Amino acid sequence: MQKEKECQVSYPLCLSLPFALSGPWCLTPRIKIFAIESSFQRSGCGDPLASSSGDYDYKLIAVVNWPEVLRHYFSVVTTVTATAAAAAAAAVSVAVVYRQVQFNFSFHFFDREKMEQRLASSLIMTVNEKKFIENALLSDIRVDGRRPFDYRNLTIRFGSEDGSSEVQLGQTQVIGFVTGQLTQPYRDRPNEGSFAIYTEFSPMADPSFEPGRPGETAIELGRIVDRGLRESRAVDTESLCVIAGKLVWSIRIDLHIIDNGGNLVDAANIAALAALSTFRRPECTLGGEDGQELIVHPPDVREPLPLILHHFPVAVTFGFIGKENTVVIDPTHYEEAVMGGSMTATLNTNGDVCAIQKAGGDGVLQSVIMQCLRIASVKAGDITSKIKNAVESYNTQRSLRKIKRHNPDQQGSSDVAKHHMERLTVGSDESGIGSPFNEHDKTNKRNSTLKGFSGGPASWDPYSSGVDGDALRTTLASRVTPLDKHKEESSPVNPETKPSPKSSDTNSLASTHEVGLEIQQSKTLKDAVKPKHKRRNKNAS
Amino acid sequence: MEAKPSSSSPSKFVDQLVVPGDVILDLSNMANQTLKLGGGLRQDGDSICAMKAGKLRFMKPNKYWVESSQKRYVPSAGDNVLGVVVDTKPENFVVDIKGPALAFLPVLSFEGGTRRNIPKFEVGTLLYVRVVNANTGMNPEVSCMDANGKAAEYGILKDGYMFESSTGLSRMLLSSPPHPVLEGLGKKLSFEIAVGINGRFWVNASQSSTVILVGNAIQKSESLSLVQQKIYLEKLLKSIQ
């Protein structure tokens, strides 16, 4: 099998000899040399990158690139061949070239393999695909069956830690992780905390992602997400200040792309927002002997605080495909390879445009841009409500977990213990009844199935072995309202500090609250228990 | 020639999932038998063990191999694959067939191909080719002719759309009895399809919506069992009508 290798060799030495005869030559010419190998023997291991294991014959054809060099070279060659001394010099030059080629062989062999690999790692599109995508868009249909302004399925999941989110938008997957650290503030902003966004494009996500320094797309993605959050002041940085001028919280948002199915910007933005919404930072108070020491309370002592997010800037990406500039929203991997230009608009549900990014690509009419912004505001509303729902269900799950966790740690007064045991049954009750941990379902189910409650504490609950099921069941049956009250007390703690009100939740809670109140007034023991609960919450907030 | 061995029964792992390390056959009690080992199996002294995870298959009289479904394709001679031209050289076209190395398609390996009528393929052309030889470490060679030198459906595929699949799905699409979803869709819709064993298939129809429907239906049916596929097909056809 014959293979051609291109070696680029620059050798001022070789040509300078003959050129010295023709005149001064300041530029080092670049000369392309085609080396054709005729015999190719491979060792058994078959590693294509194993160099110099075979024998290579060279046939040297020196072709000069530049026309001026060509002219000069030919003139030189004629003068060279004319004289005997110069002929020797020419032979020397050719020999030097040959040697250099041999020397450079292994280097350039790697180069060609890399070129092959680079070709293989970029997305290989056929002409059929490009034509098909454009034609299908003329009849308003996309390759995965969506319409031009449909988003793919969006799933938002949260990790076990506060501040970690995983977003799946079709095939694209992004993980967001938020952490906080106490640092010194910037000199010109002594009262404000800071936040920074770091992106990592995992090589597992796409064959064209390389490990190491972030490439252009990675930096652009980070900038878009950052601009959406920073310029619009979505994250309240002043609340991150602990001691003005000395200590502030510095929030770090890490976005990891683990699968590239197209439209990384939107997915990364949603991941950042979801992670920021569920992040909790430890509470810090000034204390100590002189009141100047900073005490950072660990999460099990004092409830950590969420960040204050004023609004949710949602990024919506549009792709412009074809000569007629058909607009598609949320382009897939293949559409991104085919599109001529793209635009990302970051908006929130209040109708503010936080940022617009259009970096190069095809030109777009102004009317098209306005239409895109209108569509984007609708989509932003959808996405915001999805994020908020996901965050809410995460928070209720989290507060449930906190309730169960209190039981073995705190063995305080008797009614506190009783109070905790009741809450424990709430937790085990939930698990006994069903898995959907939704506020509605819980209160409804509890009200309806309390009389028919037949199971003991759930088997998966680690603390259930220390609880007497029968005794609790009777107490549970006689005390319907305190359980409702406790559920309401624990969950409104978070909305107090969160700016976005849980409207749907508070509606259902309000109804049960009223039910609770009516029965409440007859019993006074519950009044004694309730204020303690309130007091603890006041300290934490 | 193979003599009748003492135990002529095939391995008890046939048609079952094996993982790397499983000993398929113990050769110590099989004498004078010729076995043909296909992909995914390796002889380790006196035992044959699996190297890949997948289903062990057996074909009479003596062929064993491990079948698994991957996204990547390992070229082997005789396969019909879908390739995309990525480069043109004076001697051959460089074609990507989703394998570890790019394949070479000599410019003369077309029916009636001479130096004067070399076809002009631009970068990105989709071709249906046959793998001529694929030795490890070398770039595979492909051809647009069959073994006899006839064109036989190989060549450029125009229009339509190419979908990616796994090698397992490609094998299912090419198997007989035919794939239920493919058969069912073929009864109701008219389209043409070319399946490459390298995890690519191409669909063409008069309407873009048909192409999209067929392609997505096939892609989604990969993880469904036979019964589920039939149900999915029924629902799909009902939604078309």
C-alpha cells in the first residue's frame, strides 16, 4: 500500500548555498516535499503511532511553494548546474534536505496521524444531512420530529448535596455545582461578595473536546452564563457580605458538560440556576470573647442559609439555518453543525432582556430578532416554572430529611421528644404511604388515610427500630392537627428567606392551616409545643 | 477433519450473556476437534474465554463468537458499510466508516472504472461500500464493487438522511426474520433504506416527514423487546392515519 506523506521542512542552510550565488535571500523558503513510501512493514502490535518500526524508502520531489522562490530557484538551478562547483553544492543541498526529511520523518508521521484523528473527532456531516435538514425545515419539521420552536425534554435533578444539580435537555447533560468560600472582598466593592463561573468540557461529552485548557466554545459559554447572572444582578451579592471590607462569601459555580447533544448554553444556564437555588451557605455570626470573632456554624447546628436570587435569567438559543434564515430554537448537535449563525437571548419572566449574544455567523434581519425575543420570553417563562417546581420538590424532600435527622440527636424535654417522635412518624408515614413527596399529596393522603393507617414505620427508615409503632399510631390518630401544623411550620421557614413565594403550596397549606386552627383552640398543649418550634426557627433565620 | 469428540455438546453458555473472563469451553476433554473462534473469544491454554461482554453465539458445526452492540465499529472484510468521504487523494478517496482508522477507497474500484472516468466525490458524500480488507493497524480498504466486479447497489446515496445507530441495531435490521418495526412501517409507508453494519443507516422517501418518522421509529425501537416493538408500531401507525 502506498501512502503519501507531506513534510514541511524549512531549511535556510540548504538553499543558502546556491542562493549565495544568486544574491542575498532574506526569507527562508518553505518547501513541500512529498515522500512516497513504497514498502511498509508493521510489527505485530499494530499500533499506528509506533514510528520507525518499518522501512521507508523515499523518493524526493522537491516542490517550492512561493512563485518568487520558484523563479529564483530555477534561475539558481540553471546557474548551479552550469558550474561544477555549484553542482556539488546542489548535491549537498539535496543530501541535506534528504537527511532533514529522514530526521523529521517520525515527527511528521505523528502529524499525519493527528490530522486523521482530528478529522475523525470533528463531526462528520454528509451533504445529504445538510440538504435534508434545510428541506425539512421548509415544511416546518425537524429531524427529531420537533417543530421549529419546540424545546426538547428538560429534566432537572439534584444531587445529595445542597447546590448540585444535573440537567438533561434531550441528549445534552450538564452538571452544576455551587460551593462557597470566605475570602477578602475586592477593594472597590467592600460590601459585596463575588461569584465566578468555571466550565469544564469533559472529553467524554464529545470527541472534539480535548482535556486541558478550555477552548473557545467553553469560554464563550462561561461568559454567557456569567453575564446573564452578573449584569442583571440576579444573585444578590450584598447579602454575601459578612464583615464589610474583611470577609465576604465568594461563590464558585462549576459547570461540567458530560454529554454534548447540542445547545450547551441553555442547559448549562439552567444547571447554574438550579444549583444556585438549592445552594445553602453556613450561617456566620460574630461572637467570641470580644464579639469580633467569626463563628461559622456547621449545618447540623444552625440551618444553613440559601442564596438570594432576585430573578431567574434564562438563556434561550436560536439557530439560523439555510439561506432563508429559518429559525430553530434549541438546536441539536447536527443542527449546530449545519446552521449558519446562532443567537442566545437571556431573559427573565419579568420581561427584562438580560443579555443577547450573537457572535458572528449569518446576518439576521431586525424583525427576525424581535420575533426571536418574543418567543424567547415565552420559553423563559416555561423554563423558569420548571426550575422552580424542581427546586420546590427538592426543598420539601430536604426538609423531610432534616426532620428525621433531628430525632436521635436531641433528647430534650419530654414534649420535645414527643414532638420529635410525632415528626418521625410523619416521616415514616410518608414513606409508608407513598413515594411522591409532594406537599399536596402528603397533606391529602394523610388526612384521608390516617384512620386506615395500617403499616408500621417504614423498613428503610434507619431510625425506625427505636420507635414503638403502636403507641405512635394511637397518638397519631388523636392528634391530626399538630402534624399539619408542624408540616406548615417547617416549610414556611424557607419561603421566609426566599424571595419567590410558593403560591401553589401556600394555598393548600392555608386550607389545612385553617382546619388546624379550628381544632387548635380547644387544645392548649399544642400551643405550648408550637412556640418552641417557632423560636428555633427564628434563631436559624 | 474433525473426529467425533467425547463430548460433542456445545458450550452451556450459548445464547447467554457472557462477560470478560468467563470460560466458555474447556478443551482438556475435547480431543481432535476443530473449533472456529470468532470475535470476542480467546484461547488461553486449555480453555476458551470471553474477552467481550455480550451474547455467546454458536453456529453448527463449530463456530463460536460473542455478539455485542456498540457504537464503535471494528472493520472486518466482507462487511457492507455506509461511508462518508472526508478527503480525496490522487490514488484513492479517504472514507470514514466509523472505525478506528479512516478507510481508503481506490479511485478505480468502481464498475468499469478507468483513469478517465474517475467519479468526482466532494467531501461529505455518502457512499455504500464493501470492506475489502481490514487488517489491524492498517487503514481498511473499501470498494464500490462486489467480489465479481459488478456495481451491485454500491455507490453514492443521494438525498435522504443518515441516522446513527449501534452495531447491534444494524444487525437486527439486517436479520431475517425482518425487524418488526421495519416490516410494519414498510407495509404502510414507502421508503428506501440502506443499512450499514457499522452503525449507520440511511432512509430516503418522497416526503421529509416519512424519512424522519421511519428513522426515529427505528432508533427508538432499539431498546424495546419484540412485544414492545409490536405495540410501539401499532401506536405509531395509528397516529399516522
